[in-house]
Amino acid sequence: MANNPPYKKKGTTTKLNKTTDQRNSAMERIVSMARSDNDSRAAGYREKSLRIHPHVCAKCGREFSQDNLTELTVHHKDHNHDNNPEDGSNWENLCIYCHDNEHSRYTEFLASERQTLEKEEEPEAATHNPFADLGKLLNK
């Protein structure tokens, strides 16, 4: 039995496992704090926007009551979630569908801007004129 590897007792940890557990625990705390901060920030400007603006989607005009108000979201017009002026000038209330559409359009815009910047020079325009000798052909 001398060739058998030593077995760990149940409940013991190695230094590697302890370090990994500590990292995971730290990451969980950081993610939890970030989510909590984001939720509290979002709750603040959402409540303000719902007080300032009517409970209507600014894009499609759908009206919301207290029963379905959770489907009304606050969209930042400049896409900067840290830009929250007290007068609500950077916010618009959008239904969840219009909000998703708005962000999809913005993502596509950003992608197209990158493509434009990465493109090579445009080739020169064609100079061939298919009707150059049309007059001669018509006079025959």
C-alpha cells in the first residue's frame, strides 16, 4: 500500500482550494455590490421619471396602468446611465419592446461606425459610358 496516493480526510482543503474559494467569495461580493448599486441607482431615476413623465411609451404610445407599470422602462436618450439630470431631460419612458428595439438600433449603429472606420479606401468610380456611341448607331 505504500504506492497508493495519500487520501485527504473529508472536510480538509488544500491551499489551492482555499485560494480559489477566497477569490470566488471576493468576486461574489463585488458582483453583489455592483448589482445592488445599479439597482438602487435605477430605482432612483426610474421613480423620478415615472413622476415627471406620463405613463405612456414615448415611441408606440401604449398606455400603462398600475397593473402593468413594470413593463414601462426608463431609457437614457444619450445611452449614458450615469447622466441623470433632475429635470428628466435625458429620460424617456419606453415599453420593454420599444426599449429593446432602441438598444438594438444603437448597437447596430455602433457596429456600422466601426465598419466604416475599418474600411479600406473606396475604389474610383467607373468611367465607362455605355451610351457614348449611341448617336452614331442611331444615324445609320
